[in-house]
Amino acid sequence: MDAADTSAPARPPATADEEARHPFLVALGERVRTLRSRRGMTRKAVAIAADVSERHLANLEYGTGNASILVLLQVADALQCSLAELIGDVSTSSPEWLLIREMLSGRSEGDLRRVRMAVAGALGQGQADTDATRRTRIALIGLRGAGKSTLGQRLADDLGYAFIELSREIEKFAGCSIEEIHALYGTPAYRRYERRALEEAIQIYPEVVIATPGGLVSDAANFNLMLAHCTTVWLQADPADHMGRVAAQGDMRPMAASREAMEDLKRILAGRSAFYSKAELHFNTSAYPGVDEAFEALRKQVRTLVRA
């Protein structure tokens, strides 16, 4: 043992309870859970992608694990975010970022929306579409099992619009299934295909109903594109209905089959709800006894929205 080891007694490691009380670790764990939910990834999937044990990741998420900076970097890569975002500081890259952050601090959601629209116009994003043009492109957002495909096709037929299921268009561009895109090329490639499919739908169809993938809101660039060019409708459902409908479609993916499926589903909904709530219209399909009743109520509300 060298002199550095004997000069002073080593401090005993903090207990799990002591670490759990540290505000930074608690906040860090919450951010990890939120980002994971927003991406629609199970804890096991993130652990595999980050090359850490699932138990280590669970300790990190619940604020009881003081992870090394390298582990945090691996987790950030797995969640497709920067290390700065993971640790809670996304606006330190330049003085301008800091000035903008200060200006926006404490503003209401309404103020932030107006700023976002003004910035989009100043940067040449979305300024060509008037409100009237946006109204005739209806984008249905929400988690799988909310009824986007079923109600979207009916809605398009009723309005005399084209109907596009964006997931199928993504598969056409890629030449393989959504699962294969993720497995072979990764999430960044999937997002590029998603943007290409969305851009084409916007360019080709002035009147269209688009059923979007549930995770589209997780990508800020693609979500901004949709908000700039489409009227958005959030199709909601109770968690039990989401699970039942997805299972009825024959979806046996790990998340749907997991013992923690309902907990995972609720966390995904919680992680994405702030983004889904940006939609102009919120419609809960679970409030109706059947598809016919839900469609009749939805068509009335959408027609009112289109005529506004």
C-alpha cells in the first residue's frame, strides 16, 4: 500500500438511504425515467443498449446509485440524448443559449408556444402554411391502441380526404419493417425515414388524415414539422384499453408481454403526455362504448375544427 493510501482513513461509502436523499441523484433518476419513457423503451432495453446491468440502471433511476460519468455517458447514448440533457443542463453551449433561457424562464405555456411559432417563422420553418391550410391536414397522435388507424380511415372517408398510415410509409422508404429498421440501422436512421415520410405526406396531400407513430412526438424536429403543417388530434384511451387493443392486434413485443407492462405503459403515457397535449383537439376514445359511437363524436368535433 502506498503513502497516499495510509495518510488518512478512507471515508466509508454512503448508504443507499443517504444517496437516495441527495436531491441531485433523485432528480437525475427522474430524468432518466422520463427520457426512457418518452423513447418508449423498457428498462431492460436501455440497460442492454448502455451495456450496464438492469439492476444498476434501476438504482440510477430511483436515485440510489451514484453512477460514474462513463456510465452516465453510456446511458445518455442509449437514450439518444446529450450528457448535458441527462444531467439537466441543455442550455450551456453558448452565451446566446443562456440569454434565451433566461428570457424564457418562468413563462407560461401560452407564451412559450407563441415564441416557438415566432422562432419557426423567423427561421423559415412552417411560415408558408396558413391556419386554413393546416386545418385540412389532420394528424392523429397518441399511443398505440388509441384508435388512430381505425378512426383515421373512417375520418378520411367521411371528409373525402386521403388517408396515410405513416408507419407503412416509413417501411416503404426503408424496404423493411419498423422492427428491422431499429435492429439493423438504429433509432437515428428510423427518425430520418420518419421525417422523409412526413415531409412527403405534407408536400403531396393538401387534404389528408395522417395516423402517426406513437413515438413521433419524441423527436423534436419531426414533431415541430408536424405542428407547423398539420392540425393535431390527440386520441387518448385508458391504459387498460390501450393494452387490450394492442394485444387484440397480436402485438407480442416484449413490453406488451412484460409482467410490468401496465406500469411501463403508464410511464410512457406520463412521459409523452406533455407533448401529446400540444394537440388542438383531445379526444378520449375510452369514453364511448364502441367504435361507431366514438367515430360519430370524433367526426363532429373534427368537422368543427376544420371549419373554424
